[in-house]
Amino acid sequence: MNVGDCYIGWAKDESVRASGASGGLVSATLAAALEKGLVEKVLVLKKESTYDGEPHLTDSVEEVMQLSLIHISEPTRPLYIS
């Protein structure tokens, strides 16, 4: 099976890279999109328990970075957006 090209990436900011899951790439991308006005809001997870996270829509870069510190141990319940 041919899977094509693979890439690796991480946040340039060392504090984001150290605190975010998998190098903080998603957190840094979401924050940059908000800062540059590319999006109005982003969807992140707020930790509810060790195994559960609640979807949360935010327009705050600070909140994105704060929630990047949260790690959930298992996959969360299915997400349905209406």
C-alpha cells in the first residue's frame, strides 16, 4: 500500500511545544488562525474527567493555549455538531 508523503511538525514556541500534545502543532495552528482572523472561532476540548472532554467553541487565543495543557487519557465520546 502506498501512503504517500509524510510530514512532521511542531510549534515553534518552545512553551507551546512542551505543553501541547504531540508538539503543540494543533494548538499553535488554531491560535494563529484566530490571531490572523482566518477563523472567527475554533473547537477545542474542555476536560470533564480523566476520560472525557466537552467540546467548547472559543474565539480566545488564551483559552486555546490554556486548554492545550489538557490531556484526555482515552478517546472521547462521539462529537455531533448540529
